[in-house]
Amino acid sequence: MGERFDTSTAGEISLQGFSRPLRVWRISGAVAEPQSAGTRPFVGRRAEIAQLRGLLETCRDQARGHLVHVCGEAGIGKTRLIEEFVRQAQTEGIPTHKALVLDFGTGKGQGAVRALVGSLLGLEVSADAAARHDAAARAITGGYVDSEQLVHLNDLLDLAQPAELHTIYDAMDNAARLDGKRRT
């Protein structure tokens, strides 16, 4: 857990059914980029690696990105598989972006699409509002997002809507907001 979260000890507690007190940890946030397992050998998963290598070839040949959604039971090696895929992509000079979503729930602003948008804009997981605002401005001035989509980009980056966009955002129904975020 220490590889994925910033933690601090919160002491020990006694729980019914346990003979000794258990150490409790307080999670203060997600680690921006967990430590790599690069020193561990990658074993097995030939079929999955072959599929992912095919995807890398397609990305390179078509000069287009693709989205890969990896899910499965805890402990089966999803993270290690993705680390190997990212390592292979980097070896070939293909940029990658990751978005981690934990099954036990996400807080506001921590969904997969938001995490992916943040990664595409070069934001750390722990980026504050000022950094997210700067990233939104760069996306507009860089031509990645049209200025008409700023209301949706603000939503994706969990930024407060400025006064001039607040009324527009409030007038949208949920379907319009979802469609706008998808297009953005």
C-alpha cells in the first residue's frame, strides 16, 4: 500500500477477534507516480503481452492512440502487466498515459476519465487547483481544446466554473454535460 498512497501511522487499535492490537494507517493521498517494479522480472502473460504489443504496432503504424481498459481481481498482476506495457512503449518512443481507478470507490475528481485527462495535460495526481487551471489554459491556447469546451474541461479538471460560464453550466442537463465532457 505504501507504493500507491502517502500514509502515516495512526497508532494501534484493539479489535474483537484479534489477540493483539493492530497497527492502523491514515491515508493522506495518492502517490503521484508509484515506484516501478522494474527490478522484478516479468513472468508469464504471453498472450496478454502479445495483444498489447500488437496494439503498440497499431499505434505506431496509424500514428493514433488507443485506450486499453485492464480490470480483474486483486492480486492477479494488472499493475505489473501495465508497467511492462508502458516500459515496452517507452522503449519504442510511444508516449503513454495511465489512469488508476480503485474498485472501493473514488472521491470527487478521481474518476478514470478525469485521471486520464489530467495525465494527457501533464498533471500529477496531486495537482492543486492552480496547476489544473494552468493546464486548462495551456490546453486552450495550445489548440487542444476549443474555448467553447472550457466549461466541460473545467468540469473534467474539477475546477470551479468562472462567473461567465457558471450560468451556462447550470443550464445544462446531465446528458448535455456528459456529452460535452466526452467530446472535450
